[in-house]
Amino acid sequence: MINRKYFSNTYIRFFVTIVVMFAVVLGSYAFAIDDRQPEQIVEDTSSKILKTINEENDRLREDPTLINGLINETVIPIIDLDSMGKLILGKYWKRASEAQRTSFVAEFKDMLIRTYAKSLVDYGHAKVNVLPARDKEQGKYYTVQSELDVGSGKAPLQVAYIFRKNKQTEWKVFDLAVDGLSLVKNFRTSFSQEIRETSLDALIARLANTNKSGATDEVVEEVAE
């Protein structure tokens, strides 16, 4: 059996930062090439999404489908899900068929939306601070360092976003780390274990069933060997 733990508050805060920092409420970017630099993306989108959460908080709480739609329509276009899926599956991506790759990315996307949509409305009063950093652009990669203060007297989360340009020369995020914990590395550890014990098709089927049921997904916390 796979040894899993239910998502803790740390993991919820971890993935909510994806939404807080990258939910773009800008119709002008829906059908146009986004030529902004990564820092501008972080600054523009974080302020706009936090404003939206505060102004529409009651309505978002009453109708969960609204926040699901917001995430799907605004967050997903900013993330390079194919690259993220490729990194998460690693060697299994190379062995996978196109149909398996497409199915995995779709179910993984729905899992993130479903799992964290309900938590997002609690982060309207968060504050984001983009930090100056040296060597932020290295070849085709660009890292934005930031702090996310979620309140409650706790220390701000240290959030690093790793961008890479796609074929349209747009900057897209393909990984992020919160207090040093990489989204890609974490899921690669979890899913690789599951695939070894079952199969890629079984993983995709489990994600699909979990998404349909609306249950909270699970993930393995990394444990030193």
C-alpha cells in the first residue's frame, strides 16, 4: 500500500500561492501574446486577484463554482502545464503515449483546481512583496523571489517562481518553491512511487475518480532515505 498523508495546512498554503500570485484577471491577455516580464506578471496579477477576492468574497463563498471557473480561466493560462507534467512524471513521461500525457495533465490540472479552490477565499488579505534578486535570469530560465504574508502573525512564506519562455516567447511558470519545497519535486516523488507500485494508467484513473468524487487528494511527504 502507498503510504500517503492528507494535505496539511502547509500544503494548502503551498498550492494556494499558485492562485494568489498567478490568477490573471485581465481580459486583455486572454487572446493576446503576454509580453510582460515575470516581475510584472507577479506584481500585476497578485494585486488584482487579491482585490477580486476581497470584493467578491461573499459571492465566492456562496457559489464554489465561481472560484473554480476563475482559477481555470485565469490561472491555468499562466502555467506551462505540459512542461510541469513532463518534469513531474520524469522517465514515465518519455514512455507515455500522447493520450496518456494528455490525460495526466488534464487530471492533474483538475486536481489542483478542485483541491485548493475552497481555500483561496481565505487569502484575500494576504500581502505580496516581490524581492530584488541577483542572477534572476539565467539562460532561458527566470526566477522571481517573493514573500507572501498570509497574516495570523506567522512568518511570510518565501516563494520562488521559476519561469521559462514557451514557443510564443511568453514567460510561463513551470515550477515554484515555497520555503524551499518544490511543487514539481514533491509530486514527482509521490507519483513515481505510485506508478512503481501500480502503473501510469492506474494513477491517471485514480486522479480522475478522485476529481469526479470531489474528495480531497493525497500526497506523499518527502522522507529522507
